[in-house]
Amino acid sequence: MTQPTTPFKLHAPDLSPDSTVTSGGDLPSEVAGQAASYFWKDMIHAGNYRHPTKGFSLAVNRQRLQRWAETGQQMLAAGVAIPINCDHSDAARDVVGYVKQFKLDGDRLLGLCQFIGDDAALTAARNSVSVGIDPDFTDGQGRKWGEGVVHLALTPVPVVPDQDQFVQMPNAEGVMPNAEGQMPNEEEMPMLPCTPEQFATLRDLIGKDVAAEQCVSRIIQRLQSEEEPESPDLQAELAAAREQIFQLSAKLPPAMAGDVEAAMTESTTAKFDAAVARGSLSPAARDRLVATLVRGGDGKANVIALSRSANPGGDRCLAMAVAEILLDNEPIQLGETTGLQAMPRQIPGEESSSIEQLRQYMTKIASVSG
């Protein structure tokens, strides 16, 4: 396998003239008045790679990745800047940030990327990355570092496939990860189980523009936020409903004492019995009225019908008023009736005389007329 002897990149156009770059040594939220954001990014993982235009091949195993991570950390500690540029260009206008830390995760080399300015983070979000490796790097002070990462490039056509997306740091306010590349208390952070369906539902509730690592904080913010004030229309509607409930509750009869309930039941039933005795009400109709207005088959009294508040007149209860109306009702005979009719006493075989026939005729006329 052909090994390069000059600085090589896994995606590299021709370099522009050398440009000076500098880097701070911490993780500030601003750099020269510009917002700074921080993302972890897998830069390269184990595998065999071949440059598409230069023709050289590069075998990358875990031992090599470990050496790059250690050398990168030593270079950063010594103040050597490792820039992030566009398409491996070393022109000053193409620098978008700096690598601030290296760590090894299995067979992947990760870099903590600092992007300066919103446009830099936006450019990073639209691209993948490629590493620039110098097989025998010597810095400006003549210190020899051997093989190591000297820059990270943003590019839409990386040689290294299957790269993960940029992952924003939980805390970008100057909190430096430890030597193992972990944030403080990162090992103790509990994992919250969540199925893909539950996560999709949460994204719909809190907004699909929220990144996965921000979902929990957005949910906490939503739960801690105060409830929205009621609109004037809703307040007016609730006030009207309360007034209606108050008016309806005022119409409900008060609870009746046991002796009062018994007296009302007895007197009202007696009224219905009197209407039956007078012929104004049939016994069957009486039983139905008593069961409906006085006391049902379950033995419970009809408190509403026995209360004066249910009667618009207010001078007697509804059950008593109905009983008195039926008691005052005069019985009437329904259907047609006939008057007095005279039946002739005629002996069979004998014909009636003319006087008898006239008498029968006059009797019929009298019975029809009245």
C-alpha cells in the first residue's frame, strides 16, 4: 500500500498560500464579539481509504486513531492551533473555527469543533468533514510532532463514509470536558427510555424544529411555564355559565323534614282517593298519578312535586294542585242517549184498531222529539 510522505487530506484541492491562524485556549461563548458554538463531530473511523484524485492509500486502525488523538491533545496543550476550514483551504477567509479537543470513541476519532459566527455553524450543518494529516508535522517553533491532524475541513464530498451529524454540546458556556472527553457528571447522567413512537409524539407537541438533545430541556421549559391567561371571551362565557348554574340551583326545592314529607304524601293521596270516590278519576288513573307525583314504587317521595317551589302559583305543591283539579271535575256521560219509548202490547193474531195505531204513531213522534 502506498503511504504518502507529504501532508495528505482525504479530500484535497490545491492549497492556497499559507495564512496565519490563531486560536484561544478555552471555550468562550463569544470570540471577538461573534457568537461561538461547540459541536462534537466524528472526523474519521477505522478503515482503508484511497484518495480519489491523488491515488495514495491509507490504512487507519484503532492504534493509529489513538496516536492521532494523543498527538492532537498534546499539540492543543502546547498552543498549536488546529483550524477548521472549507475544502482544505488554508486561506484566512475560509477559516470557520478551530478544533478544541480530541477523543477516541471505539474506532472513531472525535473532535470538539468551535464554530465562530452563525454563518460558520450554518456552513458546518450543511457539510461533512475530512481530516488533513501531516505524516511528520513540525510547528513554527521547530517542535516535531510526527503524524497528526493539522486541520479539519468542511466538505460535501468526504472520502470517509457513514459520518454522524454534528452534536451540540450540552453546555457551551466555557465548561471544558475532562481528559476522557466527557462533560462533568456525564457518566452519572441517567438515560431516559423513549420509544421511537413516543419521541415522534414529543416532537409534534414541542415543535419539530427542536434537536433531539434539546427535547428534554424544552419539555421542562413547557411544564414550568405559566398557564396562558384566559381570553376575555372565555371569561365572559364562564361567568354566564356560572350565573345560569346559580339560577337553576336556586329553583331546586330544599330538603324536606321526614314528618313534613309524610304529611304532604298523606294529604295529597287522600285528595286523589276523594276524586275516585266522586267518580272524577278511575282507580287505575289514581294509582298512576300517585306513583308519578307522590310516592313511587321504590318508596321514595317525589320531593319536587311535593314542594311549593315547583308550582308556578306557589300556594300549594304541584301534586296537591293536580289532585284538587281532578276532584273539582264534574263527571260527564259520554255517548248518545234515547228518550222514553212505548212498546205496544199486541196479542199475536189480532190486528190493532185505528185508535191503537194512532196512539202508537203519536207515541213514536213524542219519543223522537224529546
